[in-house]
Amino acid sequence: MNEKVRVLGEQVLSDNWGLVKKTTIELKRRNGEWQRQVRETYDRGDGAGVLLYNRAQRTVILTRQFRFPVFAHGEAGYLIEVVAGKLDGDHPVTTARKEAEEESGYRVHDVELVMSAYMSPGSVTEKLSLFLAEYDAGSKVSSGGGLEDEGEDIEVLELGIDQALRMIETGEIADAKTIMLLQHVRLKGIL
């Protein structure tokens, strides 16, 4: 039990595609006083993302798909991202491998954990486990594209690492998990 937080009450606002709760808490401030706060959280579960890379060709596999919140924010709605998905009770490594095959068409085996991070901790409970996995032409087992019954219509992109990094600078890649993994491979000298 956290001695600096008291939960006074919770109200479920929505339990549709994810769980939205309004929670009233008291937070003990550094000066010792208790402050009442009301916060809303959105919970869709934790997830995993994986950057597929080919060291010899200096390429990466990314996807482009429609994201309604981006559209609702006033943009076109299509983001270029690493392969990713919800855990749905699976281990993050299992999810990374499964999503790689479903979304990109590549079957990967050796998946290396890079980091786990909260992407938007001000209101979203999701924690993402981010991985790297090598691919080559022999790893391709299907055309990918995601699962239609999950509303996925995913375009698979194979890009040179330098091109992908330039796309961060131009704003063509604006997804946090993707930026983190692309910068990781560059900083570590992997590609």
C-alpha cells in the first residue's frame, strides 16, 4: 500500500473498447499536506512493439495504418509505426512474435527486449515492452497486413535506416515507440 496515496472512490465512465475510470484520490504532498485530486485513466491493457531490422541491408520493417485518435486530432490519421499489439494475456515476447507475423508477414525467433515504458502516463495505464528482432528474406512467411476481423488494414514498408531517421525529422514518423526504437538502433550502432 502506498502511504502517500488514498483512493477515495472510483467511477467507471466507459467499458467499451477500453476501460475509462474517474478516480478521486488524496495525495500527500512533499510538505505533508493532503490534496484531493480527480483523475481519469484509460486502460486497454499493456502491449508490445518490435522493430524488425536487417543488419546486412541496413533496413527496417515498419507499418502504416489508420489511427482514429490521430484523425480526431485533425490529421490524416495514418501513422508509420513498428509492429505492435496488445498483450491479451500473453507474455510480451509472445505478443511481439505474433504481431510481427500478423502485421508484417515476417516470422522472427530471437526477440531482444530493449526497454519497457509508459507512453502517456498522464492518463493512459498502458506499459509497452519494446523489442528488436532481426529479419531476412527467409523470414517472410506471408504478405502480412494484419487481421481484417480486428479492423486492421496494414501497409508493410521496408525502409533504409537513414530514410527512416530522416522521416522522424520531417514528421512523417511521429509515433513515440517507433521513434524510440529507431533512435535506439542508431545510438547503439546496430544499424
